[in-house]
Amino acid sequence: MKVQRSKGMRDLLPADMELFRLVENISRECCVKWGYKEVKTPIIEYLYLFTSAGTLTPGMLGKVYSFLDWDGWSGERVVLRPDGTIPVARLYTENMEAGSPARLFYSANIFMFEEEGEKARERWQLGAELIGAASTTADVELVALAMDIIGKLGLQNVELRLSHAGLIKTILETLGLDAGEQSRLFDRILEGDEEALNELDGDSKDYQEMLLPLLNLKGKSSKYLRQQRDDLVKNRTDMAPYIDDFLATIDMLDTLGYKYNVDIASGAGFEYYTGTIFQFYYGEEKIGGGGRYDALISAMGGGDVPAGGFALYLYRVMKLVGSELLPVPEKESVLIRLQPDDTSIATAVFQLAGSLREAGYIAEIDLADRATGGFRWVIELNKDISEYKVRDVKSKKAVDVATPAAVLKILEGNGGD
């Protein structure tokens, strides 16, 4: 029987890895230039890190890979990390001074069980977390950084969708639902269940006066939301801080020239969000998202520390990135011929290859009469190592020289042709 990979897992072939590293490197370069420092968290974390209040929704918790870390006498239940932000929050709480500002970024694989195995069970995220700042500017910085990465990747017409977790929670409190119903509905909204709100009583006064106007904000600008503000908070003054916070964020986005769509009923799958939620869509596919999570560090015992962050979904982004962004090698590739059983010239071949690599060339030793496609130069040595035949694959011209230094001179002299 032919061996196959596990369901929901993915192999990355050489061409895939080129795109993977391209996206990762562009993201890393952007984050570093914005003052963010790279961190790495373990693949395995304790389960309770994700079951504590304000972390994953129940729907997501039902999909984690969980097992017992057994030491022969007892054990602790652990998981393959299902999220990138929560481990970084744990890293901050455990290793950094409480309340100190931190700009952190990471590249990490996360794991989420999908029953049929047709969707990816292992996914890669490129994330950034801004910890210790609660201002509107901090929220906008995260959006701007994500859009900077997206722009550097050459992606056009990416849609920015905005929502607010505080508004969603306050809306649900107005509808006469008990605490359990509110929590379940909030989780469904965060998980992107568009039918969740449609199941509510559309004829009720609260629905007509509170929920429907907010749902009608979809696609509107901050100007429209500002016009509706007084009516929205007329009967619920506790909604005012959330609307004002939301307005402040999108006003700054307006000032900076970012285009967006307001979509209050959209969510992001995580209970830890407390403020503005932002998501990035390419057509109908979500390629990333994030938001403010001011209660997460506190829930981990790290003090009252505000924070926000985002993640881009690497595999989805890879599909959209054009190959023209792949770096062109500064030096052409060289193939050095050597038959597998021809040990008499092996030392000279390896020394030549080393010299070419030191000079910046990609030098591959041919062990099986390889085709020359993809190479600019082919070099062959005669048996007594007295002559090097240098063939230009592009021009089909060949030159015989006597030394490795002369080989390099030929390559350097014609490399720009």
C-alpha cells in the first residue's frame, strides 16, 4: 500500500517553500521595521490555557488536539496550540515585566481538528501583538501594519471589515436573553455564523430599535454611524463608550485614507476580543484578522494590561502571491559534471564548487547526467584536471581554461549577458 500523509496535513514542495519563505520574509521585514521583536512559542501548551474564561469559543475548543502528558504516575492534559495569540500572551505574562509595552511578532503553525479532513488541520499564521497600549492609535497601528504587509505582498483590492466586540455584547444584553443564551449567541457570531442573528425575534421592540439599526450599518462609513449614534444610545447609555471607541478608530482610519466596510455582525472566533475587531478578505476568502483583547493578559494573572494583535493566514496568502515577487538570484546557477564512480577528480570538483559558492553562485554537482534546464553554466573537468570546459547554456558557446580562477573569470565576465 502506498504511504500517504495524514488527513488535513499538507506537504510543501520546493516551489511551495519558495512562496512560504517569501511571504514569511516580507512579513518579518515589515514587522522589524515597525519595531516589533520576533518570538517563538512551543507547539504544545497546557489545555487550561485555552479553557480559561475569555479565550476560545466552545466551538473551537471542541476541535483542539488534546492528549495526556503522562509521566508514569500522573499527567497534565496538553494540546497542540490551536491559536497563536494566547501562547504569546502567556509568554508575555511569564517572561516580561507586567505592564511594560511590548511589540512582538511570530510565525507559527496551529492545529485544529476538522472531522472530514478535507480542510487544513495544520495551518500557519504570521502574527503581531501590541501589548501595553490601549489607545486608538494602537488599534490603527495594527491595521496599518497588516495592510503594509499585504501591500508589500502585492495583494490588491483586499477588503478591510470592521466590527466591535463590546458593541456585540451590549446588543445581546438588550434582547432579553439569559446569560447562557447571550454567551452562545456571542460565540456563534464570533465564529462567523451569519444565521445566528436571523434566529432572533425580528418583531420585538428591542430588535427593531437596537439590533436592526446596527445590522444596517453594514458597509457604511463612520459618518453614517456618527449620525445614528444618538438614536442608538438613547435607551442604552452603556453602549456609548463602545460606539465612541469604534468611531475613534474608524475616524483615524478615514484620516489615514484606509478604506473599510463596517460589519457589526462579523466575528473572529475568539472570546478574548473586547474592542475593535478587524478582518481582511480577498473576495470571499478571509486571509487574516485581529482585534483588541484587553482582558486576556489579566485572565492569565498578568495584571491589567491592554493588548491587541492580528494574524495573517499564510497558506491562503501564498495562493494569492505572484511568482514575480520571488527574488532573482544575483548569480546564475552552475552545474559541475561528475560521474558517480569518477573519484579521481572528486576533490577538484568539490573545491571548484566551494570556490563558486564563496563567490555567490549556486553550484550543484551533477551525479546522474542531469539535464541542464535551469542552469546558466555547465563545467566539465578532464581526467588529469588540466582543463576545465565552461559551457554557456544560454549562448551554447564553450571555452576551455586551465584553472578554477580562470573559470570564475569567465563566469564573472559573461554573467550579465
